[in-house]
Amino acid sequence: MTISNWRDETTERSIVGDISIDEPWKLIERFSTLNRLSGSEEEAEAVKYVTGRLSEWGVPHTVHHPTVLISLPGPATLRTLGPDGKSYRVKTSSFSPSTDGKEIEAELVYVPGAQAADIGTLLGAARPIEVGGLEGKVVITEGLGIAARGMDFAGSGAIAAIFINPGEGIHEGITTTSWGSPDLNSLGRVPEIPILSINKPDGEALKALIAKGEVRIAYSNKVDTGWRQIPVTVAEIKGSKSPEEFVLLHGHLDSWHVGISDNATGDATLLEIARVFWQHRDQLARTLRVAWWSGHSHGRYAGSTWYAQEFAQDLAAHCVAHVNCDSPGTRFATVFTNMAWSAEAAGLAQQAVKDVSGQDSSGGRPIRAGDLSFANLGITTYYMGMSEIPDDVLKEKGYHSVGGSGGNIEWHTEADTIELADKDILLQDIKIYATALLRALNAPIVPFDYRAAVQEIVGIIEKYQSTAGDKFDFGPSLNAARSLETAIDGFYTSTEALSGRDASDPEVQRTNAVQRMLARALVTLSYSQDGRFRQDPARGIPPIPVLSPANELASVETGSDRFNVLRTDLARGQNDVIWTLTQAERRLEGRPI
């Protein structure tokens, strides 16, 4: 049995066998009546429901009320001017600049855009446009007015932007790229102009009008942005053998509208796992924390970011892994593709899916999305979504790419109602989460293989070297990575003798502490640039970001000013990489740093 395939079949049958759909479905039915805007009264009712069930079962829990920056979109209007003027249904986004309801008149111009083909593109970095003559005009283009997409027109002279969504619905969204509440480093990561969204039929109608001649419009929007308290609910089920070590299972409680598939099904999953694991708490070696975040949808992950900030020292010292639960158990979602896991957790994550569902799964590096608020701290992760709609079904139904809901296009719309939840699929997804959690909680040696993380780092550096060619030498980084690769092989050979021991065994605990040290070094290096206790922007982050200037260096003229700046940046980034990998190797071997 490899480290990633550890299991205790008797315990798993006992615990996973007690999972049912009854309690999850009660929560879904209750949440189907609640519009859970961050910090709202209806969200407070959802918290009351969750904490009421936890209290009835005796599960210890705390509700925090941090003050964070939240933005709630209000009404928006759009109409064409002239004798044949017409009003159109539009929405505005969280953190969009606001006209405070005042109508602004301007010419509407079309700039060709593109719809995202996948979630990585959908939530990726902004793509600046190079179009002149936009001063004082409103731009209409294809796409979703969310994430960094809202920044595309900054500096172009345009005074507003309207995004044509790819279907009949208009998807709610958020425009800031500040991850959580801003600090001094992340102030100003909001669009400079109001952002509106319109559905495809109306957007196409406006494009047709523009094609016939000048179109003048009037638009307005309101957005309520300010610091307010939100609820963060955390339950804790203490382990019996190594209680200071813990796994954090989490998902967001807030929603757009009633948000059944995003994320009431996830909230139900968390509650059922809390119920069953509490009943079997004497069978858990490590501690399980279960967290329901607010501020996900309307504060760009403000709740989880606050928790990562306020409990950073505890998380950095003791958290074994964090497991995100977002949009499981949705209709038509029968396959496990495009899943997320850091390299060291791939074996555990895939084996749990296989053992419960009988299916293979595919996936890889988590993108900078969801509540991935703990990568900077260097904490291993696996999962975000779970089951998804197969590609052939998506094609058959004509669904466009969305950022959740298992692929259902009702994502972030008023139509994300109870019909999107599937009892059988949800029950299976809950059992997969439970199985993967149990193995991380109970394996004597935590079942993550950091050899895979080092191998991934070697591959990333090799790719940067290939891209940069002879313009920069990544040999020192490669040497440090390969040296750590050799050392880590020896470490895992020595752990084999510990596989039959108890999680409370002092040698086992020392070994697990070494694994956490490896995670703190390798995960932070691979996923974060702004530092262990800062949050990188909410945009696409390249692997080992301190070395990513290699991508630009390849196309820059040798000897130019930009060339020398990039080489200087890479030299400093390479020092960071070498130091991090070398210190990890020294700690691994018990040598002084």
C-alpha cells in the first residue's frame, strides 16, 4: 500500500455508511427560500438553521462576525435614445463603480470580444484591448463582466462597459481583483468604469443597431459597497489521537439569489459530514474543522480570507490540508473531470473518487478561484467542485461555460433553484468528500506524497528554461530542486516502517510535522508571489510565479531595457526559489539552516 492509498476499510464502512440524504435535503429545502446576500437578514436565517442543527446534535461551534468589505449590486438600467428607444434588462456587478442611479447618456460602440471556453479563461487575467476612439463612449462586447474581465477597458477612455452574456440568463458577478478585503498592497484593484451585463438576445439586438448607424443610450446603476459584519461559522470535532493536527473542510454560505447548486448543496454536504463525524468522533485521529464562509460572492472570498488572516499562525503550524466544497450534487453531473488538487494530494483525491463511484477522475493544479485562500500559507488542498456534467451532455444541451453549479448554466442567476439539486448525485458526492477526509484524518502518516510536488516543480522550472532559452540560466534552481528530490526520496523510504503505527506515536508526529514543513515551502513557492501572509490578486497566477517573467523574456529583444529589467527580476526570483528549496532539504535532513 502506497502512502496515498492508505485506508481503514472497517472505519470507512462504519462512518460513510451512516451518511444519508435526509438532513442535507432539509437544508436545501430551507435554503431554497433564502436569498443569502453577504451580511443580510436572510443569510442570518441560514446561519441560524446551520447552528441550530449543530446545537441540537451537540457539535461544538463558533460564529465569528468579522468586519469586511462587501459590495451588493443594486438596480441597473439601460435604454436606447430616440423615437424608437427601448429599455433593456441589465445587471451590474459587485464592486462596479456606480452612477448612484443617475442616468448617463453616451454613444454605444461595439468592440469584438469572446466568450470563455472554460473556467480557467473565465476567471483568468484581464486582456487589455487596443482600440482607439473610445473616449466618452460606452463599449459593448462579448463576455462575462466578472473577475478581471471588468478591467479590460481601464485606460481606454470608455466611460462604461456592457458585457454580452452567452445565454438567455444574465450571470451575477464581481469585478474586483482584490482577494478578500483590501490591504495597502491591494487597494485600487477595481474597474475604473461602471460594468453592466446583458443577455445574448438583447446584446445581439444592440449590435445589430450599431451596425446600422450611431446608437445613443442612457444607462445607470447603483452598488452598495462598504464595510460590514458577516458571519463565519466554524464547527470543530476534536480528534482522539493527534488533536492538534486538523483538516479544514469549508464552503460558502452566501449566494446569488437562493443559490441551490452554488452553494446550498455544498452547505448541506458540510452539515451532513459534521453530523456523522461528530457521532463517530472517537474514531477520528485528527481534528476536523468545518467552516461556512460568508463574503464569498460579494466580497471576493472575504470570509475565508479573514479566517486565513486571523488564524494564520494556527493554520500554518497545524493544518494538514484544506478541502473546499462548492457546487456538488447537481443535476446531470455524472463524471469527475476538471477536478482540483495540489500534486501531492492527487493520489488520495483520485482514489477516493474511484472507491466510492467506481469512476476515474481527472484534474490538476487548482486555479486562483473559489476559496483558495490558504495557498499563501502553504497548505495542501484537494477538491473544489465535485461531479460535473459530461462534455457530450453539455454540447447536446448547448450549455456555455460557467464557473460552478456542476456546469449548469443557471449558475449565478435567479434560476439556480431546487430543481438543480439531485439527491442521488449529492449523496454520492458527500460520500466521496467523507472518504477523502477520513483518510487524511486517520492515516498514521498523512497520505500526501510531496515527491509529486517536487517533481512538478522540476517540470515547471524545466519549462521556464525551455521558454527562456539562452536568455537566462535556471540551472541553479534545477540543481536545488533535483537535490531536494533525492533527499525527499530518502525521507519517504524511512517512513515505510511507520505505516503500522498509531497517529499519536511521537515518531509519526515528527514525520507529519516534516510533511507540513514541506507543504509550507513547496505550496507557497508554487502558488503564491505576494508572500506568506498576503493574498495574491484574484486572477490567473502562473506556477512558481517568481519565475514567470521567463514567459515574457523569450519575446523581448536581447539587451533592451525591458530585457535587463526582466533578467534582474528573474535573478531575484531565482534566489527565492533556491533558498526555499535548500532550506526545505536542510530541514528534511535535520541539518541546521
